[in-house]
Amino acid sequence: MTSITEISKEIWQALKDVDSTTLTELVHPNAVFVHMGVTLTRDEEINVLKAGKIIYKHVTFEEQTIHEFDTTVVLLNKMKLTAVVGGNIVINPFVVTEVYSKTNEDLELVSLSYTRINY
């Protein structure tokens, strides 16, 4: 089984590259992406990326913790994210909660939520 940290890296690279094929493979069709102002399904997230409404520029991962619960795995990523949102460059510190479901030893992202933090 591919490790959760490797899958997470693939997903973040796919978000940056607007790689809908990889996102479709690694993210459950009913997954939710909870941003600071909107909640999107996997396909809505992909469409937002394709439209250039959010452009992921750079992610600096500062800390990761993994929590396993039977068939659920939670990855907490403390990070700084640089993105272009609505035409403006924004840099935010976040803890991003990635929730994965285990099926037949495979991991599939079911939720990705951003929580802005203060330093």
C-alpha cells in the first residue's frame, strides 16, 4: 500500500498542476473540499482549478501528523500556502485536515479542509 504521505504529496502536486486524472484516481467522487469560504465536491474543485479561480503556487509543509482509526486515516498538515485566488496572491498559514478511507488496502481522499491559523 502506498503511504498516506506519498498519496498526499501526489494530491498536492496534482492540485498545483491541475492534473484532473490524478485527482480523479486518488479522490473519492463524493469527497468534499472545505475552503475558507466555500465547500466543493471533487468535480467542483477540479472545475475551479481548471477555470483558474484558485491557482496553487507553492506549499511549504511544516509538520505532519497521522491518526489512524480502523478504516479511516487522518493526516494533519501544518503548512504555508501561496496561491492566487480571485486574481490576488495570498499567503496563508493553515492546518489542512486530509481524511482518507481505506478500502482493500487502498487509501482514497474523502475530505480536505483548510483551517487558517495564526503564528
